[in-house]
Amino acid sequence: MDTIKIGRFIAESRKALGFTQIQLATELSISDKTVSKWECGKGLPEVSLMLPLCEKLEVSVNDLLSGERVTVSDYQKKAEENMMNLMKENEENKKIFLVSVICGVITIIAVCALILLASYVEMPAIARILIIVFAIATAVLGIGAAIILDVKAGYFECPNCKELFVPTTSEYVKGYHTLTKRKLTCPKCGKSGMCKKRITK
Ligand SMILES: [Zn+2]
């Protein structure tokens, strides 16, 4: 917090309304020394005084803490920007997650089909071996791709501090996991635990 800037803003707002420090202090049932202290940037109003002070000065708490008037158009613009970014990110994550699931399903179907083919269809031994090798390669590539996509889609939530984070691929692969949770180390609090998969923030 820039107490100097906030102090100057309090003084300006007070003067703009034609109050003296004593008048403002009386309105708030505090001493004029306290008002003077704020205006010199030597301290912030305590929380219980914040709303009454803003009311008297006809500013918002956000204005006061910013040390300047934040315009309404800026507020809205900033809020909309944040919202759009969040929506875009969530949308992309959902798409990547879906592709990852499709990739996994196609891999499983393809590998099963190849194994059935190699098991039940009459063919020379060498063809059977080739099909099995091809099936293993498909499984490795397909599951690998599904994992990489899944790591990228969304976040894991730390059970301890609720931080959302994206693990490295190697950590992801190593981690013991259930269907929706995976044992990972949180980059924020450093604790490892069963982190829940979250597609959206
Ligand atoms: Zn954590």
C-alpha cells in the first residue's frame, strides 16, 4: 500500500468537500491527530473506519486504497478482460481434455482390434508378430499422447493450500493416481498429496 499516495488522496478528497481535519475527525468520532497521521502517509485508517471514512469523503474503498479515483469505465473494462480470459482458458482446456479422452479411447479400440486380429485370424507367424509389435507401438504412442494432452488440460488442486497448478509431464507420469486424483507435489506449499484434477479454474 502506498500510504503517501493514499494520504494525499484523503487530504484532496477532504479539501474538495470543504472539510477541515477537525471537522472530518469529529464526523468520525476520532481525534484530528489521526486524520493528520493518515494524510501525512504515516498510517492507514483501521478497517472499522474505512467505510465511514469513504462515505464521508464520497469515494469508494477501492478508490481510497488505490490513492486515486478508479473510473467506472476502467472497472468494467478490467472486469470484462479478466472474465473473457478466464472463459477462453476454460474453453481451451475443455477441448484439450476431450481430445485427450478421444485419443485414449481410439488407442484402446485400435490395440484391442489388432490383438483380436493377431489372435483369431489365420496368418503366417511373422505377420502375427508384426501386428503385435504394431499394437504395442500404437498403445505407447496413443497413451503417451493422451497423457501429454491431459497434463496440459486444466490443473491439479493442492489438497493442502488449494493452489491450482500444472505438473511436469514426468511428475505426472510418476505420480500414483486414482481416476480423478494424482499424487503430486504442490509448487506453492511444497507438500505432496492427492491432488484433484480440475478442468476449469
Ligand atoms: Zn499446496
